[in-house]
Amino acid sequence: MPSFNDQLRAELQSREASGLRRAIKTIPPDVIDLASNDYLGLARHPAVIAAGCDALQAYGAGARASRLIGSTLLHERLENEIARFKNCAAALVLPSGYQVNLAVIAALANAETVVFCDKRNHASLIDGCRFARAGGAAVRFYHSPAKLRAMLEKSSSASRRLIVTDAVFSMDGDLADLPQLAEMARTFDAVLILDDAHGTGVLGAHGHGTLEHFGLAPSDHFINIGTLSKAIGAQGGFVAGSREVIDWIITAARPFVYSTGLNPAACGAALAAFQVLQCEPQRLSCLREVTQRLAAGLRDLGFDARLQPSPIIPIMVGDAKQAVALSEKLLARGVWCPAIRPPTVPPGTSRLRVTAAATLSDTDIERVFKAFANCR
């Protein structure tokens, strides 16, 4: 019988042959990065960096304990700012967006709950639903609003129903139909858990997210989830909602209760980033202009580049090996744009995922077009 390591080696070779083996790639500092989620360039903003350094000096490198054992004024200030930004009663921060999704869904579900999860949701949402299932909740997967409505109609006996969805689907850049989902949540007295990781900071007139984009007001039917590590340019995740929801998560969410809190430097940096968002609205308009230029230019070069409401531009390739080969050719020409392959996307839909950034200059964009033209 092959040894344990021999078994793993064989499985890795099989994935290599299919173009599905993953590896950590160190990107040279001089390449143009089309993979970053730092949409507004806030991760390198001087005010954001300075605030992170100040927090580091004042509070130390780590949070030192779980939030229930000892929290800081900085955590409280950040949570108040997030609640204000999302127009909610309260908010809570955790060390990562993935952790937030595990914590919130499982804490709000019980044995009498039915959880409805979009099939295209991020892995963290799907894992959060699996976590809830382990606690006794029933989990149903849907792929269209019509199917969701039919399942909601059949679940009238459930004491609690949760609809779980990404606001922006991260591999396609398109948006969930929030007006329709909000109407169903009201009609069937369900709670809509909305992961606005890729909408916070970039969608809506003021960057408040996907609800603002659709002109929807927060209500008791909405729970907002998001991350501080994308457009906000820092680290960590958050949930925002009613005071009762936040208090329950603090009480019952094991990933929160038993984890060390978000580090102070990330709190300070995120606080400053929210201030920059308000003081420099031109970053948002610049991001939208760059997104449109990239999508139009790549289409003109013959690539299947799809303009979406978000800064995510998928370039459809199809075959996983071809997507990897295209990505490597671009890197050799100074542009980093990773291939997205199964199981992250369905078989036959491998793609390159371009993420626009407000910090891309005219020269950068021309370099991108030249690199793609040479790989056409």
C-alpha cells in the first residue's frame, strides 16, 4: 500500500495534469497587479498607514486575548464607525471575513431553522451553512430567485428562515438581485444575510455598498456582512445589524467567543480608511472610470471581458490549462492576472479575473493592453 505521502504526491500529480494544482506565487514588486482587491488604493494611503502605526504604538502588535476577556476603545470606535457607515444599530469586528461568515450563519441558525444558500456563494458562506447544518439546521441551495421563492413557500412551518447570499459574486463581478430578495424576505418573514465583501466601499453613490447601489434602506430583514481587507485596505471582517443580532453573536458565535480579537493596527488602519472614503470621493469615480476603460480595451483586443457593476472583470477562457498558460504569459510581460479554475468556478468556465483599481495610471493601463495584445 502506498504511504500517506505517496498518496498525496499522486493526488497532486493528478491535479497538476488537469491544470488544477494550486501553488503560492510570489509576485515581483515591479509588475502591474490586476489581482488585488485593494480597489481604492487605501492599503497604501499615507493616512491609513500612519493610523495603523499609531495604533501599533499605542496598543501593541496583537489583541492579546479574545474580545470577551479584554477589548479596547479602538475596537469600539471601529464598530461604531461601521454601524454608522452601514446605517445599522450596531456592528462587530472579527479577525477575517471568512470567520465572520462561519460565526454569523451558525449562531443565527438552530434546529428549527431553514437556511437558503445561493449556489454561487463564496466558499466561506457555503462553509458557514455547513456549520449551521452540523448544528441541526436544514440547508437548501438555490440558483435562481424563482427557485428560492418556491422553496420559501414550502418552508412555512420553519420558525426561522435565513437567506444567505453574496451581494457581489466574486468570480463574475455581477450582483445578486437584492430588490427581489428583499421583497421575498419581507413576504416570507425571512432574514437576508448579505455578504457585501466586494460592494463595501465601491458600490453606491458614496461607496456604502450594494444596498445603496439599489436604493434599499436597511431594515430588520437585513444583516450586513463584509470585510475590511478589500476596498477598506486593512484586515478583518464585520457584521452589522440590529443590537439584538450583534448581542446574540457576541453570546453564541463560537468563532468569535474563542478567537483572539482583531489586531489593533488593523483597527486603526480601517478607521482611517473610512475617513478617507468620505474625504476623497474622487477615488470612487476614478475606480469606475478605470473599470470601464479596462473592460472596453480588453474587448477591443478580442478578449471575452465582461463589464460588471463592480470592479471585477472576468475574462472567460474555458479550459483550465489555457487559462493558466495565459496568466503565465502575462506575468512574463509584467502583468499579474491569475487564472481562476475549478472548483472555484464550474468546469469549462476557467477565466482570468481582472480587478480594477483607482491607482492604475494611464501608463499602467497602456502596459496592460500591450501585454494582453502580445498574448492574444
